Amino acid sequence: MGKFNGHFYPGLYLFSYGLYQATVVFKAMIINDALPYPAYPPRNKGIWAKLWKISYGSLIKIVTGSILTVYVVFCLDDGMVFMDRELPPRFTYPKEWQHLTMFVLLTLNGCVDVISRNLLPQRCVLLEKGTGALTFYVLLLLLLSHAQGSAGEELQTHCLLTLVVFLLMLVLTVQLWAPSAFHFSLMETFLFLMMGSWLVQAGFILYRPVSSYSWQDDDISDIMFITTFFCWHVMINALCLLGIYGVSSFWHHWSNPRLKLTGSTEAPYYMSTQGPVHKLLPEVEQSEKDERALLLSESAP
């Protein structure tokens, strides 16, 4: 699992999830001016109605995490042995056990999302965001340990991946206090795209070079070009988000010509722990009017 498949398929999933999340965020920005966080689950009766309303993103997390967990368990010839039979006994397959932990976390994260969105009487966005942030805290610890013993291009690719995970962890932590802020959701989507595309790129760099020649650990040019490729991924993923927004905007305006007429008449604002700032403006204006009236009454003869 630590070879090409261990990087390519998780990266492909993360990139696909980023694309799906981008469509959700941009749709909310274009149509509703608010992220789709319904407080209550659907009231339709019956198990089939509840299953039909399960979030696709949560379901993909559970299915992908379960498949990757089963694969990492059975990909080894002698199985996932925890310790060998030598004296003194030694731990075996440390990287495979780390991969297994990552995929179990992904599955549990999807389960928590389903519980919050479909089983609880009222949806708890804080629970979902907190679980996601905790997942990436653990993932960051695993990646820091995962890079030990590596050098050259392997160390460089994992350091850049660790940087993306660290930034994503910070964004998810901030979202605990601002879950409805579009700019944080957009950052989260961009970092998921970066993490997925870079994992795919790392698989080709480390195990299946396009040129059929292995990268050289002692060649400084190869190490420098890894960072250059990473910067190219930043630009390509940014352009990808811009293209998704353009296509989504065109599609929604074309499919709903009355979008501009039925949109929200209030000025958009970002929710915070102190409430919407623009709601305070009428109170300020009213206080200014009271002060003016007081001054006029005092100046009157």
C-alpha cells in the first residue's frame, strides 16, 4: 500500500471530493448566499426516504475509507502482523499500520457526518467540523512520523504534503468559530484539491516516473523541480476553481433566468460568533437621529 496505489487512489479520491465540494460551495454562493446547513434532517418517513437524503460527500467518505481499509489489510502476503515472533519481538509494517489508521479515520469521519445530518434530531455542524479538524490533527502527526527515515525526493514530496495538511488543519480549526464563512470554505476546497493532486503527483514521482527513469536523490536539480511542480499544482488548482465557478455561474443563470430577481435582497454578510455586523447599522442610524433631534430641541428658542 505504500507504493504507487497508496498514493494514487487516495489522491484521486481527495481531488474528486474537492471538485464536489467546489460545486457545493459555488452553488451556495450563486443561489442562496449561504452555505447549505439545514438545521433539521428531512421529515419524510421510511428508511428509503432517509437513505435517499444521505449526503453524497459523507457516503463517499464511508465507501472510500472502507475499501482502502480492506485493501491495506489484504495487500500484504502474510497479513497485517502487528509484531514478529523473534526475541525480542519487533513491530512490523509501521507505514502500513499508519495507512490503516488514516483510512479508518476517514471512514469514522463519514459516519459522524451521516449521524449528524440524518440521525440526530437537529443537525450539529460543530460536531462535523470538530471531527474533521480532529481527523487532520491526527493525520498531521502520522505524516510527521511517516517521513522519518526518508531522504531526497521522498522527503521533499512528503514535506510539501505535510505543509498542505497543516494549512488544512488550521482552516478546519478556524471553521469551528465561523462555519458559514465562504472564504474559509473556499480555502478548504482549494487545499483538498491541492492535497489530492499532489498525492497523485507524488505517486508518479516516487514509483512511476513518466520518463521511466528514477529521480536521483543526490541531484539538486531533481529536488528543486519537485518544488517547482508543487507551485504548478497551486496555479492549476486555482485555475480549476475559477473554471468551476465560471461554469457553475453560467449553468445556474442559464437554467434559472429569474435567479437575479429571486435572489436575496439583503446585503451578504459572514456569520461570526458576535452575529452579523450589518444588523447593527439600523441601531447606529437611529442613535444618530436621536442625537440630531436633541441638538435641534436645545438650539430652538
